Amino acid sequence: MFLLALLALPLAHGAITIYQAPGQAPLGTASASGGAAAYTGAAAYNPTTLLPPPVPSPAPPSTFTLALPSGVPPGASIAQGGDFVGFSIEMSVSNQVLGKNASLLQVPFLNLMANMAQRGGSVRVRVGGNSQESAALVAAAAIPDGKILQKNLTGVTGTTQTPPLEFSDELLYMMSNISSHLPLRWFLGIPWFTTTPFDLSIVSHSQSILGPNLIAYQAANEPDLYNAHGHRPSTYGPFDYFGEFSDLLTQMRAGADGVDPAAAAKPLMLGPSIADAGWTPEDVWNTNFVDVYSENLAFLSVEKYPTDNCAAAFNTGAPIIDPQTVFPTFLTHTAHTTLLAPYLNSTAFAQTKGKQMLMFETNTASCGGFAGISDAFGAALWGLDYSLQMAHSNFSGALFHVGGQSVFYNPFTSPPTNQSTFHQWTIGPIYYAALVATEAIGPSNTTQVLDLGANGGNEFTPAYALFEAGALVRVALFNYVTDPSGASDVTAVISVANGSATPSSVKVKYLLAASVSQKGNYTWAGQTFGGNFESDGRLTGTENVTTVACDTTAQTCSVTVPAPGFALVFLSDGALTEDRGAPSTTFATTAVTQTQNTATVAAAVLATSNGHGGASDPLNFGSELGSTSKGSTNGARGLLRTGSWAGVGLALLVGAGAVLALGGGR
Ligand SMILES: *[C@@H]1O[C@H](CO)[C@@H](O)[C@H](O)[C@H]1NC(C)=O
Ligand SMILES: *[C@@H]1O[C@H](CO)[C@@H](O)[C@H](O)[C@H]1NC(C)=O
Ligand SMILES: *[C@@H]1O[C@H](CO)[C@@H](O)[C@H](O)[C@H]1NC(C)=O
Ligand SMILES: *[C@@H]1O[C@H](CO)[C@@H](O)[C@H](O)[C@H]1NC(C)=O
Ligand SMILES: *[C@@H]1O[C@H](CO)[C@@H](O)[C@H](O)[C@H]1NC(C)=O
Ligand SMILES: *[C@@H]1O[C@H](CO)[C@@H](O)[C@H](O)[C@H]1NC(C)=O
Ligand SMILES: CC(=O)N[C@H]1CO[C@H](CO)[C@@H](O)[C@@H]1O
């Protein structure tokens, strides 16, 4: 039935997440690097490397001026928060990503989120996705072997390939314990396949366990795909969804089972999260959804992937998209303006209703993304431009999706279960995009973002201005072109207020790789998360911030962006530091752990991690870390310093956990 639906319906835009290894063959005519053709391992580590697209013809003009005002001009976005970019973690892989249980958290995950909070002040994470829809909260004792979550693979019929999930309160405690270490708040979803009655146990339990760290409950995930996937009759439309939302509120109000006794969850609904699979946002707004449920709707939401890899992932018989052919479509600013244009009416509508609108789940392509695109440097530029374009377009947040081992697009991937004793995490290009976008927006909650239409609107060299509290503070410059000759580097000649407010020098941080095809080892201001299996979630290497002297006669600052690359230009030192958000808390992987840690990152590299601000910060354990070997005392000192940990009896996992016994699929 699913396959038929794939063929017959506009599922191309649906957000299907793969749960079972799709057995994907090497794709199309891509110029696979050595070994890729024979590669049979998990998609997350597929070595396929594409050819970078040729230099466009005509090439972008190599020099352009940016004459910027010091105050906020018309057309700038609404004020954006430092938690704008977050992550959406497929519920079925939450026990690989967050931790094993509430007392065994994944240190790399904590570090990755701490990096975000340090720059943005706080971070938002959704646990959900397709797998939330059939998830049942059961007593811990009902799940064997002390696990907190299990996939019931007997329930998989081969249609949606989404196994029903069973999880215990321990998952919610694990989330709560994470929030007790970091300013991290959560989204959850209400299972929506069955509405008569709804299973609302996740609401009551999360209210008591997570309290204010629970921001909102997703009321239906991609309801416009329900009929295609066989969960609703073919007549199911926006008015039916409107009615089910009413049923939900009625059942919560009835409160026979004490679902929401304090009425705390009632105003925390989020919807409609449609996937652009037949319903437009306007179709939903026109049911009067927002006015009728105004007091219940904490956020409005949509989900959107620009394309899909479903034909290859599920062998549907539909034409397989060749990654090499579509690679250039990800490497242009036009991709984002085109994708977001249909939502501008809705973000304007949301403003008139006093609501915030979120891009609740997105990534490069549904059905797992593309080998060589989703996991290469081009996706970092893509994700960064996309994030800033969503901010410019008056979205109020965006969550990049995290699947499992069997997808290409993960921002971060824990090692396969049986490799966690000798492998660390793999940090993908989308995480770099999220981190750098967060640093660009900053923690003030007053940041306004403006697409400058730079370089005559050239689609390969977009630029943004970022204003804080009404004043220009940073400029973001992109170069999507790959050209090692240097001939395609571009230079922005920046002046502020006709030169009268041009600084005498600016600081620049670069996001760089040799090519848009490069896999791993990208650098942000000289620091990196390394290649496959090399990261504990902290940047390594010495931070390298470039100072550019400005021309005080011409009153201009010329900043060059390599091809390919991204530059974040800080117009004052106050706008520079990434430490303006939450305290820079990092977690040593040598803290109490049950597995040996033989990370491939050199100790000497780790010793200089965390950039310039690290060592002076009393909360920063990472800067003390001189060794990643088993039994290091540095990590233990970090443990003692946090105080609160001792009482919790928290242990920390380095890898995905050799102790994890995940059901099926990889
Ligand atoms: C968490 O998992 C670890 C490793 O399997 C186990 O030793 C510990 O007992 C678990 N904790 C709880 C509370 O189940
Ligand atoms: C797993 O799913 C099957 C088929 O839906 C069901 O009969 C069985 O009770 C489920 N098992 C558990 C442990 O929930
Ligand atoms: C914008 O959205 C509103 C609310 O749904 C709708 O009434 C209006 O027709 C839409 N405008 C366009 C141009 O789509
Ligand atoms: C974003 O909202 C602001 C304030 O309402 C408006 O001026 C601007 O045009 C909007 N931007 C877009 C791209 O719709
Ligand atoms: C891990 O498990 C996979 C799948 O069972 C197997 O192919 C692989 O060889 C194992 N790797 C190690 C290092 O044990
Ligand atoms: C920004 O907003 C977040 C989320 O509402 C809040 O926690 C934080 O305190 C705010 N930061 C500032 C500087 O106002
Ligand atoms: C702060 C917090 O939520 N702590 C919880 C950590 O997880 C354990 C269960 O393993 C709970 O008992 C704690 O309350």
C-alpha cells in the first residue's frame, strides 16, 4: 500500500524517515570515490564522493559592494531568538542519541548541545517524527533487559516500515536529566493514528516529569500524508483534522484519567505540521484553525524537505534521483527562496495572529537524504543559508532532523552499537550549519535578519545583515562555488552608514573546506569535529579568527570569501565572542564511563579544544582535558565540579553504547 502511495501521490515532498536499512545500492553515475561502489555498511558512513559542480557560467562577479545602514532597514525579519536552530530526533533512535537511560547520558550529545547553548543561550530539541505516531508509554517492567524503548518489529507490515514503539517513563527522565545540565527544552508529540480515544499518557507523564522544560506537544505529524499512508480514508482533509484537534481538547478536558489536571498542557499545542503533500497551509488556516484554537496553540508549524530519495531508499520503481545530477540544485541561494516563497503568506498571517511559526522538521531530502550531498560540505553551506533564509522569512525556528545509522543527512551520528568502545561520534555538515547559524544570530533575542540580495542578487554569493537591538552587528557572506584556483573567490566591499560608521577593522570567522564535495574535517574558524567516528562533541584545534584592516580613507572593509566558503564578519569585538549565551559547559568523555575510550582524536588536539574562552571559564571541563585514555582523572574532576551530578549518580556514555541492544534495522 505504501509503495502504491509512493507512486501515485505527491509523496515526493513527504518526510519519510527510514527505520530499516534500505539496502541502498550505490547511486547513479556519481563519481564514487575508491571503495564506495563496494560499500555495504551503514548509510551514515557511506564514502560516496561526488564531483563538485563546475564554476558557473557566467561566473559570479568577483567583487561587490555592500553599502549597509547602521540601523534596521525595512524588510528585515521579526526578532529572532538564539534557539532558532534546533534538532528533531526521531523518537525510535532517541536511545542511541540522548543516552541509554536516565543515568547514562551520551556525553557527545551533551557537548553538541552545550556548544549550541553557549552561542544561542538555549537550545530546543524535538523527540518525535513518524515513530511518535504509534508510540505507547508502557511500564518499565514491560520492556525487557532494562531498555527504555523498543521497536516491536513483529508489528512491521512492510507498508510504512515504521515499527510501533514502546517506551517507558525512563525516556522522559533521561530528557529531564539532560535539561538539568543544560538549558535545553523539548518538544514531544501526541500519537495521532488513533483518536477514539487518544492515548494521552505521554501528556500527563511528561507534564509531571519534564514540567516547564516541555515547550509544546505536536498535535499530529504530517496529517496531509495520513490518507496516502493508509491511516485515514481518502476523504480526509483539513476540516477533519480541525475536528480531531477539537476531539483532543475535549478528551484532555474530560480529564477522567487526570491527563492535564492543572491545565498546563492545554495551551502547549503545536500544529498543523503539514508536509506540503496536498494541503497548503492556507487550506488549514481557512478552517479558522488559528482563531478557534488560539488559546491552545503555542506554535504554528509546517514540515518541508526540498526533495526526496524515496525511490532509491525504498526501491519503489519510481525514477531514482541521481545525486550527481541534483547536487547543483543544493548549491544556490535560489533553492531557499523558492522553497520558502509559498510560506511567506503564512509567516505574515502568523504575525497578524500573534503566533510564531516553526519549520518543525527539515533536512536535505526525505527518505534519508543523498549520499555525497547530505553528508558533504555543500550541505553545510546549504543548511546555513537555509537557516538564515528561514529567519529572514519570519519563521521563528527550524529543527534539522536526525535519523539513525541508515540515513545520510544526520547532523550527528553515534557509532553503531557494536563499535562504541572504539569509535566516537560522526559530526555531519548540517551540525556545522546549525552551530554557525546560531553564532550568527546570537543569544540576544533581538536579532533581525535581512537577505541583502548581494552581488546583484547572484545566486552563488548570497549575503545577510544581522542586527541586534536595532544596530548592525554582523554580516554573513557565502560562496557556493568550488574553484581551487582562487579565481572564483569573491570579495565584499562593506561600508556602514555611507562610511561614517565603518569600523577601522573587522574580525572574520570562516567556515571552510577544500570543496563542496568534501566529507568531514570542515573547519569553523580553524576548529573541527574531525571525520567519521572522531568527535566527542567538542571542537578541536586552535581557534583562528582573522582580523581584516579596513580602508580608513575609502571607509570600506573588504572581506574575501574563498570558493567554496562562508564568512561571518563581526563589526565590533562585542559582536564576536561565541560565549555570549549560556556558560560554556562541556563534558569530558572520560567522566565515569563503562566503556573504554580510545577516541582517534589526539590528546594534544583535545588539550587545545574549546577555543580562546575555554580555560578561563570555571564551568569548562573540556579545557582541562589532557587525555582521552581510560582512567583519566581530569574527567573525574569535571564530575565533582558540577556538584549536582554526584547526587544523581550519573554515568556518561562515550559512544552509542556497546551496552545498547537496539532492535533491527542496522
Ligand atoms: C542504565 O544502563 C546501565 C547500563 O546498561 C545499567 O547498568 C543501569 O543499571 C541502568 N540504569 C537504570 C536505572 O536502569
Ligand atoms: C507487537 O505487535 C504485534 C502485532 O501488532 C502484537 O500482536 C504484539 O502484542 C506486540 N508485542 C508487544 C510486546 O507489544
Ligand atoms: C494568505 O493567507 C490568508 C489566510 O489563510 C488567505 O486568506 C489569503 O488568501 C492568502 N493569500 C495568498 C496570496 O495566498
Ligand atoms: C518579515 O516580517 C517583517 C515585519 O512584519 C516584514 O517587514 C518583512 O517584510 C517580512 N519578511 C518577509 C520575507 O516576508
Ligand atoms: C557490527 O555488527 C555488524 C552487523 O551485525 C557487523 O557486520 C560488523 O562486522 C560488526 N562490527 C564489529 C566491529 O563487530
Ligand atoms: C531569550 O529567550 C529565551 C527563550 O524564551 C529565554 O530563555 C532567554 O532568557 C532569553 N534571553 C534573553 C537575553 O532575553
Ligand atoms: C533532574 C531529574 O529529572 N532527575 C531524574 C534523573 O533520572 C532519575 C531516574 O533514573 C530520576 O529519578 C531523577 O528524578
